[in-house]
Amino acid sequence: MAESVERDFPDGQYTDVEDSAGQVVKAVNTVRKLGCYGMGSTPPKTDSAKLRELCPSMSTIASLAWLDFETNVSDW
């Protein structure tokens, strides 16, 4: 398995730094677009019941994207 990982991800680089930064931006922009946590500039158009489900999931995705970015920057 280790050989497979090394072959697919040479030098331990799983994602490109710029790509991982883009993933953070994309995730945060989605949270803003949904209007989660008062981050949007306009009131959310999404039903509040759906937001209660979507916002925690999207914030988790944004957090994971950030952790991936931090890992890539510190390994860079």
C-alpha cells in the first residue's frame, strides 16, 4: 500500500498548494452564499430548516479544506 501511495503522490504531495487554497476559497464562498452564520451580505434565500442542516456540513468541509491547506503550506 505504501508503494501505491508513493507512486500516486510522489514526495508526499497530495494536493498542490494553489489547489488546496482554491478549495478553501470555494468552501468559504459557499458558506457565505448560503448565508450561514451571518456571513452573507444579503439575507439567505435558503429555508432556515435546510440551513440548520447545510451550514454545519459546509463549515466542516471548509474546516477540512483549511486543514489540508495548512498541511500543504507547512510541507511546502
